Amino acid sequence: MTSKRGKPEIIFDILLAVQISGGKIKPTRLLYKSNLSHTRLKLYLDSLIQQELLKIEELEGKKLITLTQKGHNFISEYRKLKSLIESFGI
């Protein structure tokens, strides 16, 4: 049985999708990779931009979502936490 993703997992998945794409991704591509509805992704993006984990850049008139250093740090720390939790079999 698969469990639903919680907010931390969704945030991690969004940030990881941007990182895997070289640190920059188009919004539509992120929509597919994050497996969220447009409305939910917009809410998460607004929050992540406000928290300075992501930022929006414009390149040749196209919007790109970019991972910040703070976003990279979140991914690293989340992986450590996830590893710690799994080491206890939880």
C-alpha cells in the first residue's frame, strides 16, 4: 500500500526535480515531474519562493524556476534526516 506524500516529501520532490534538471526547470516540466495539480504546484511554488528555496528567472522571455543555495541545503539536510529515520526502521 502506498501512502500519501506529506508536505515535506512534496517540497523535497519539487526541489529535487529542479536540482536533477540542472538547477533550472521550466514550470510546465516541473508540473509533470512533481505530480501535482497546477493549483497545488502554484501554492507550493509561491511558498518556496517566499522562503527563498526557489526563485524565478527570465531567460529570453521564458520563465525558469531556479534552485537557490538555500534550496540545495534543504535537499542535503532532508536526505540526512530521511537516512536517520530509515536507520531506525521507521
